[in-house]
Amino acid sequence: MPNHHLQSTIHHLRYVILALGLLCFGMDTYAAKIGDISETTVSEQALRFFTFQDPAVRYALLGSILLGISCGVMGSFIVVRKLALVGDALSHAVLPGVALGFLWNTTKDPVAIFVGATVAGLLGTAVVGAIKHTTKLKEDAALGLVLAAFFSIGICMVTMIQRLPTGNKSGIDKFLFGQAAALGPNDVKLMAIITVLTLVVIGLFYKQFLVTSFDAGFARVTGVPVQVMHYALMLMLAFAVVIALQAVGVVLVSAMLITPAAAAYLLTDRLHRMLILAAIFGMVSGAAGAFLSFLGPSLPTGPFMVLGASTVFGAAFLFAPQHGVIMRWWRRTSRSRRIQRENTLKSVYHVLEARDFKPEGVTATELAERRRETMEDILGQVRELKRHDLATLQDDDHTVFLTPEGWQRACAIVRNHRLWELYLTNAAQMSADHVHEDAEKIEHVLGEDVVRQLEKRLNYATHDPHGKLIPGQADIQRGSTPPERTQDAVGYGKRT
């Protein structure tokens, strides 16, 4: 797996552990459940959730889905730009702004808190840039400083607010760990506005965001305002972070930014597909968090959202077609087995060729001598050929007869090997006794188009550098060994 994938995985695991910790040790303290449960079973609670009869359920579910979309889309950009730590720092830097927004009129006004948190987040980003450009410190050190400083200031301000006469009833502490149950109609409206605004801006300026994300130098040459696009992206990222605070909390909001996007990153190499997948994963994670926290007393929504996203990421990490651990292992194993079968077929061809292709059966003893392997290994290899319908076995599996498909594949492998040897000696001027090892590797990966080009470039040669006949297309299409081992045999060595 590339280093970028590994870094995303390690960074993501940090939030999984934190979410598990909050689930195990902080349920009572940081309760974020959606509904009150009294003497009901899990099935009854599930049915109650899907009827959407409780306003709190509707607001929490809709808000969780909206934050999943916005976090998934914006998270995709910070993942491809390798700015995961920026999202982490920004999510912690907004806490002082949340406190200032509350102090504006000593109520939990969504607009005031949104403005305060956005300003604090942008200020934190600006401070990171100032530290990076005016000192010798790298970006990661600057992010760490800003994250710790702003978060500490925010904690102090939240503590001071809670000591006010009405501080304990303010609900300001819910911004630390999230409480989807506290979402109201005004919160959901604000989240909907920001989500729609984000999607519209990304849709209108997708090409500019695309080129600046992958090649800022090229974007600058073509006239794209790189800095403007960067700051616009940071502004929308701040918006996404702020609207997610109420449901997920400062501690885990960066996990919702990174995890769905990281899962999508493992599944596709196209940014537009990544945006769609990350938004879907964010929606699913948000809905799963809202549902699971509704099933039991004092179950937190935010950590369940993160664990839902982590489950999706785990599935992508294991089963992604290109980057999944299990799929890559399966491809390596399948390729190794295919090469082993092809080498066995090639050895069968060599044994047949040495005795003029008569008789057509090859004994296991002959193969063992040819490959210099034990009889046990050889018997396993020929049985593998039989399982793939490349050969039939007689005499208690000790005599091998190639099927038409097996013969065609054997001819193709020998042809690839000898053509490549001839190409290296002719084009690269390599000695004939130094080309075998290279041909051993390349023979298994040459495609038919490349073989046709090689044949044309070599003027449809019929012999390799060692004087051995190169199987032609007629031999491969025949599906059986030639009647005689002579250069003038009909079809042998002929190019079509």
C-alpha cells in the first residue's frame, strides 16, 4: 500500500480508539442519546425509530445525514491534498469561537455560534500559516501548537461559562463530545443551508478545485487563482466542521472528515467518484450513529457515527479492489499460482519437444528431472493443471496429457519466452546466454498486442537465438501437438 494510504490508516485508527473509549468509559457523562427509553426492548426501540414519530429522531437523523454529506465531500479534498492534520487542528480551534458565540447573548443561538466558530477556525488557520512562513517550524509543528493552544483556551472558556448562574443548563458542554439529540429545527436548517452551499460551490468550481488539489504548479500556469481556491476550500472546511460540532463534537469531528473520505480514497482513483462515495459513506455513518444511539439508554451518537464510518473504512481496507489487503493478497496468490501452472506447462512442452512430440504423454518422472524437483511437488503441479482443465492424467496421475487449452497456453508461453530472447539479442544487443532470466519474467505478462508487435518487428522469425523453433499462431490454434517435429511440418513455425 502506498505511504499515503498507510498514513491515512494510522491517522484514522486514532479516532477509532477514542470513539471506543468514549463508548466504554464516557456513556453516562457524555450522554448523547436521542430518545428516552423506559422499559422497552431493542426491537421496540428500532420500530419506534423507523416510524419517525419523535421530533428529536427526525432532527437528529436529518442533521446526521447532512453533516455526513458535508464532511464526506470536504474530507475528500483534505485527504487528497494530504491536509488531514489541518482538519484536526481546525476542529479543535473552533471551540473558543463556540464559547464566544454563546456569550454574545448567553443563549445557544445557532447563527451566533456558527459565526464565532467559523471566525475562530479561520483565525487558527491563519496563525498556522503565519508560524509556518515566519519561522523554521514545519507545518505539522505549527498545527500541533495551534491545536493545543486554541483547544485549551476553548476548554477554559467553556468551564467559565458553566460556572455562570445558568451555565449548567446552557448545553455548551455538548459541543465537546456531541449530542445529536440536542439538534433543533434551526440547527438543521443551518446545516441544510451550509450543505447545499458546499455542494453548489464544489459543482461550479470542480475543475479548479481538481487541478489545484493535484498540481498547483500547473494550475498557476493556466491562470487558476490557486491561493483563492485554497482559502475558499478552507472556508468551506470551516463551515463543515462547525455544523458538525453539535452532533459529533470537537473531539471527533475530524474523524468524520477523514474516515469516510479515506474509505472512498481506497476504492477509486477518480476525484468525482471519491466525492460521491465519501458523501454516501458519511450519510450511512451518520444515520447508523443516530439509529444505534437510539437503541439503548445513554448511548452516544458521535462515537457511534465514527464507529460506523470505521466499519466502512475497515471493509474498504480489507476488500477494496486495488488497495484492499485481502484483495491484494488474493491477486498475489492467484498470480503466483498462474505462473506456477504456466511454468509446468512450459516444462511439459520442453519434454515433448526434446523427443519430437512423440508420444504425447509426459511422465511425472520426466517432469521431475526437467524441473529438478521432487515427485511430490511435481504430482501437486500436474494435479493443479488437471483442476484447471489444462491436462488430463493417467496411470495413477503419473502421466500428463495436455488438453487443447493446455497445449495452446504452453505454446503461448514458449513463444513469449523465445520471442523476448530474440528481441533482446537483436534490439538490445545482449548476449544469447544472458537473456534467459529476463525472458523467464516477461513471458508471463506479455499481452497479445505486444506479441504481435514483437513478431512484426522481428520479421516473423521462426527461431530463437539458440536455434530453437518459435511456436507460431498456427501451432497455438491447432490445439494439439504437431504430427512431426520438423521445420517443414505443415503449420509449424508459420505466422498467420
